[in-house]
Amino acid sequence: MDRSIVELMRFEFERFWTAKYLGFMILLLILFINIPATILPGAISTSDLMSFTGGFRSLLVYLFVTIALTNSFCNDVKQSVMMDEFTNPVRKSAIFISKLLVSFLIIILMNLLLIAFSSWLASGSLLLSSILLVTLVQTIVSMLFAALAIFMGIVVQSTIASILTPLSIYFLEGYFMLFLGLNYSVEGVILHLVSAGLDGMVALFAAIIHVSLPIALLVFSFLFFTEVLELD
Amino acid sequence: MIRNWGLRYGGTVVLFIGIGFFLLTVMRGLSTYTSTYGFVLPGNVMLPITPLMSWPPRDCRMWLRVNGTVDVLILDESGHLSFLNGEEPYPLMEYRNLKGNVLVFKIPIRGQLCLLVRNRGEKAVEGEVVITLSGLESDLVFLSLLTLIAGVVLWIMGYLAWRKTVNP
């Protein structure tokens, strides 16, 4: 890999995903793993594993991810717009992709390790297929909030908007599920979607919102960042 | 340079993870759990009195009240499978000829365990078992100490390497 890209990734870690921020985030997430302190009946199913790592813990993940991405994209762009140039000697597309890679790598790795730890804590074993499935679901759900934060950060260049919009969407989605009278959480619907395929309007809606929309937002943000913003 | 930075970065993250594990260990260790299981056992019969459940490796205090003499066996998943297949199970722990004792032992491993009661007499027996789990989970204690030490070592190594590059 190009050395400047490696340096850029390191810069990304040093500025936005600092060791203390990442460490503190993981510390909080470990403390909020919601596993009963004692005995659990029978084998642990995938939906059990999902419920141990969902709820308030999911909200914390989305919040931390949104804040880090907002700092990474929004503040960086705002600063660059003010200075009228990027100080990095690499192409804008490389900057965007390296930022995205670093962020998604951290999100996926963090989810994977914490879900594996939860599985071990609950059952004493690593249920590989369940761990991978729950990680995939958590990553898909995180993608919407991450994409929204990036989109708001680059296009609107507002820190408050890029933190508040994903959070409002999170609560609106929860309210929408309650309104429909469903016992599922959003993660539950995505799990159903991933494990059982498309089935019903809610799953279709979840697929559009959590898979197609983030991809569209990321593509638009990339084009806006590379083609519209006149930096360099 | 990247290696020094990586060591310090990794060390700090691992140190925070260690603190997280340690706090989680203490939080989970502070709570106690009590459950009661009743049983009626005909002569020469062995029956599981708990389903196969996930147990943490904590201190277990088992209070047994019975109107006869029984053996108590603790089985892991493979032992439970042997029992279901009608074979003689190989227990993790076995206490023989109990007439209403208090047993205190440490659950050896985290995992799926099951409690069996065996009546080797001819007469039917009836009783109940009260299980209380307390104390720290030994594997979590080990994990938190390991990550804390690893974090400190990594951070110090990174710091020393950085000092070397600044003042060669």
C-alpha cells in the first residue's frame, strides 16, 4: 500500500479514533453487555445473543460511531473549507476511502470481538455462526447511522445535524416498530431478513432503509466530496 | 515510528479493555443467585434435577434436604449426553451418601452443566436442593488480570521504543 495512505490512516487513528476514545468506548460497551449474572437455560440461540448485545448497548455503539465519524468527516471538511485546501498530499478519493476503511474496520472488529466475548460469557463457548450473524446484523444497522453521519458531515457540514439526525432516526425507527405493534427490535427484523430472507413488508422496508439507503448516501457523499467540494 | 505508535496505541486500548473486564468481574461478582429444585426419586434411579444450563465458575453452596441417602453428580455437556444415551456418565464432581448436608465447592469451568441426583437405595426419597452462587468468576478474574498486564507491558514497550527514537 502507498506509504502516504498508511500515514493517512495513522493520522485518522491519532486524530479521531484516539486510543483513549476507542478504549473508553470499548470499556463502556463491555460494562453494558446485558447478560444475566447467573444461570441461563439451555443452549444460547442467535436471537438470545442479539438481545444480550442489543438495547442500550446498541444505542451507545451508534452514538460513539456517529460522534467519531462526524469529527472525522464533518470537522475535517469544515476545517479544509476554511483553509481552502487539504493539507494531505493525496487525492481526495483516497482520503475518503481511507477514512471509511478505518471507521468500518473499527466498527466491524469491535462488534465482532464484543459479540464473541458475550457468547463466551453466556455459554462458555464461541458459537461461530451466531457470532458472525449477529456481527453482520449489528454492522448493517450501524451502516445507516454511519452513512447518515458522513452524509450530513460532508454535504450539510453541520456537527449538530450529523449527530442528531441519526439519533432521531434511531428513536423514530423504535417508535415505528411499536406503532406497527411488533415485538421485534430493528436488529430483530434485520436478523430475520439476513437469516430467513425477505418476508413481509417490514423486512423489505428494513432492507431498503438499512442496506440500500446507506449505500446510496455513501456514494452520493463520495461524489460530493471528490467532485463538488473544491478543495486541494 | 509506526511500530512505537502502534504499541502505545494498542497498549492503551488493551489497558482500557482490561479495566472494563475488571469492572465487569466485580459487578457480576457482587450479585448472588439462589435457586431451589425439588425432587422425588424412586429406588435405584438417577435423575437430572436441573436442566442443562450455563453456569459461571463461581463459588457454589448447595444445601441438600432429603429423607434418605442420595448421591449428587455434576455433569458437563458430554456427561449429560452419555446419561441421555443410557450410559454411565463420567461426572465432573460426585458426592456420595449425602443425608442432608451443605456442600461448598467451586464450579470448575464456565459452560453447560447439569445436576443429577442418584438414589442407590430401594426406598423412594424426596427432597430439595437450594443452590447459591456467589463470589467472583475465576475465568473473568484471570482474563482481566491478563489484559491489564498485557496493556501495561505493551504501553511501556511502546514508550521505551519511542524514548529510544527521540534520544538515540
